[in-house]
Amino acid sequence: MEKLQNNLFTYATSELSQDAFLCWLISFADSTAEKDSHLQSCARKFLCTAIPALENETINKIKINKQYKHIDALITINEKYELIIEDKTYTEEHNDQLHRYTKEIEDEFTDKGFKVKGLYYKIGFQNDYSAIQDAGYEIIDRSTMLEILNPFKEKIKNQIWQDYYEFLDDFEKRAQEFKTEAVKNWTWYQVYGFYDDLQKSNF
């Protein structure tokens, strides 16, 4: 904790703060954004993970709407895709919200030629993603996000990006400490990390 005491995300812990980071990162994918090639590459890698079809396309135009009809973020990409982002930290999907969001956006944009996609972003622990998969959403969890960010950790110097990376990396390291710490010293990080590992191992 000591090394993160001056980290923005030690204090900006709400989902709204994380929404803001995701929107900020995505904004660099726009061709008119501030020119930072590494941030742009990172932003585009994030979007291509959310919408795999973008791997074969050039990303030129981004429009970001926060809190659109109760959706955490709605991202318009290339005037072709509408990406619904549902961002969760420690809570989970409820009340069939993902299906509802998809229907609302499809009703509004499909006739205009847009393809509607969904992304479920989750940095905390979750033992069942079946409802998210059933809704047809791509999933970016903590380990996937670190895979996206890791190639840029020595390249991107922006302090906001670095703070988020260090916050997420520290979260993952704490979760993995169940492998080395005595059980009597476990915090909730290690407890959930242990059960998360069990589930992924199908044990």
C-alpha cells in the first residue's frame, strides 16, 4: 500500500472514476487525438480486444458518451459500431441489465446501420460469467487488461496511465499472494484470489 499512497486510483476507487479512465484511454484511439503513438496503440489494442473485428480495420473516428441511458459508456467507432461498456469493480451484473442495454441501443441505432457490441469490464473477482456470455458481451477482466497494458509499461510516460497500471498490477500481485503467504495472514485479496484460482483450474 505504501508505494501506492500517491497513486490517484488509491483514492479514486468508484466505478465512475474507472469509467473516466476507460473513456480517457479510448479517446486516444481517435485520429484527431493528442499525438502519443504509444497511448494510441494501447487504446486501439483495448478496442480491438472489445471488438475483435476491428483488428482488420483502421480506427479513425471515436465518439464517447458517458452515462448514456444508464449505460456506463457508449462508444461510437468509425460511425459503424456502437460499443456498450458495462464497468464493474466489485459489483456484478443484475436485473438482466446487459440484455436491456443491448435492446435499447439496437432499437435506436440498428436501423441507422450501426452494429451494436457489448463489453463487460471487470477488475474485481467474479465466479460466474455465464449471464455475461449469454448476453453476447466480450469480457475484459483484470488479467486481460494487464495483458493489454503490459507491453506499454516502459513506453507510456503519462502519469494517469502509469497510476492505473500500477494500481491494477498491485491488485493482481496481492491476489496472487495466497501462493506465498501463510493462510493466517490472508486478507480478502488472497481469499478471493485463492477461490478464483481454484475455479480457473476447474478444481
